[in-house]
Amino acid sequence: MKRFIPVTIAAALLAACSSAPSATNQAALKEMGSFHTGGRDVVIQGKPVPKVELTPGVPGNVDPNGTYLVEQMYVQYFIPADQRGRYPLLLWHGAWLTGATWETTPDGREGWLNYFLKHGWAMYNSDAVERGRAGWAMFPDVFTGDPMWLTKENAFERFRIGQGAGSYNADPAKRKVLPGNQFPVEAYDQFVRQAVPRWTTNNAATIAAYVAEVDKVCPCVVMVHSQSGLFGATVAEMRPDKVKALIMIEPSNGGDLKKAANLKNTPVLAVFGDYIDQDPRWSRIREIDQRYFDAIRATGGTADVIDLPKIGIHGNSHMIMMDRNSDQVAGVIGKWLTDKGLSR
């Protein structure tokens, strides 16, 4: 008989987050582990062979010519002993970020990975192609173009924490925070430590890796954020029999309007935070998203949209899962999942 060992959620996630906070709630984990999925072989030739000392005092070389496996994705999973979710819940992060998005908030509270695991969901958290433990590939040989980096100023303004352009200041006392903003600004530096480079040329490879994950793990529920909105919608269109529900946290784009009918039997939930009408960029994104939701509804599908201020939840930034009221929003999502018959 397999033995289940009660562990704190924080302890279970030490492999995923080195600064997990202490927790009093416990869960029994049936299994935890990780794997890589997706990828392809690429042969690189014609590169010079540099002389290096990998070990000081021991000269040698590493020949860069040969076969590489590239464009893989990293996935870590946590399976509770008492599963109440009907399907696994897959977490897909946004641009410049990794699976750390979902693990622990910048100010040390438990993230949504912990929250939904405690509520009985089998969790699969990934680092997408080019990010985190998925690793890089040679560029421009494999990753064409140059990587893009996220500045502290850009993140503060882009993610609706500050009051637009010029709102960030190196002096925390001089930063112009949106009134009532729920992001834990005192831990802003902890947040931007998560930032990693991204490319704009790897969408096809990223979608291929996500499809490989879905084919391996699902049927499932997929939760996406920001950039991965496009990926989640596209994969759901490609695998409507496997994606049983799609939860979109402020998606930066939807899928193909011509393929929206593929989601006729896949319920969709979209959640948006505050201040969107004050930001021309986000207002435009919201309009683009709405066209996709309308296209799903036009085919007889379900696309529920929650604008948090309209239901009395105010102050949310783009990083809803990190905001101070993140558990309150997670509760709204959890109720939707239960109402759809996806959890008990």
C-alpha cells in the first residue's frame, strides 16, 4: 500500500521556490516530480572551437559543433492524495517571466500553485520555451533575433502598478503608485528579480511544447496569464477534446477568430483587474480579447468575463496572482470551476 506523507505546502514547494514562507496548512502529496517536454534536434556546424579552462588549471576545449536538442519546456508537478479537481490544472506564465509567477508572491505569501493544490487540484507548473529551467538555445542559429529584457521602469509602468510613464523612481518614496493598487510595492524588487529575457520569434516553438505537454498530461484545465493567453487559446483550438476549460488571467491576446468554434464545448473564463480604462495599451488589449470572447459565444460556446471592479474587487494590477487580495480572486476562480462541475 502506497504511503502518503503529510507535508506543509511550503516544504513541498522548496524544490520550486527557495524562499517559500512557513505555512500551517498541510496537504498530503501523492507524488511530485518534473519532466521536460517538446523540443527538436538541430545540427550546428562551422563554429570555431574555443580553448577554455572549465576547471582552473586544466586547459581544454568544448566543441560547439554537433547535435543539440532545443526548444524544450520544463514542467514540475504536484499531485495531492485527495484530488478534488476532476482534471489536472496547468499553469502557464506570461512574458519575461517563468513558473515562479505562480509559486510565492513577492511579499512571501503563498501563490496560486499552493492555493489550488490545497484545494485538491493536481498542479502542473511550467517554464516555457526559452525561460528558466527550460534553458536557452544558440542564437541567432536557433533563436533568431535578439533577446528582449525588461527594465525595472518598464515592469512598474507596463503592469499597471504605477501611474503610467515616468511613475517609477529608484527612491521608493517617490514612486507614483496607482491609488488603491493591490500590488505589494514594498516587495517590488523581489518581483523584478524573477524577470528573464524573452524572444518575439519563438511562438511556434512555444506552442509546440505546450501541445506536447497537453498530449502527455491532459485532459486538463489550463490557466494562462498575459502572453500565454495566445498560447492557451491556440492550444485549446488545436486540442479541444483535451482542454476541458481555459482560464485566462488578463490575456494579452486571444486566439484565431476563425477557429473560435473549436472552443464551443470548452468553457472559458477571463479575469481582468483594475485601471484598464486608464491605460490606452491595456484598453486596446481588452478590446481585442473581447472580440475573441464574442466569437466563442457566437458559435454557442461559453466565455465568461469577470472585470473585478464590477464585482466589488478593486485595485488589481496586471499581476493579479501576486496582489494582496490574490486569495480572494482565486476564490472567485475556484467557485467558477465548481459551478462548471470541474471540482468537488
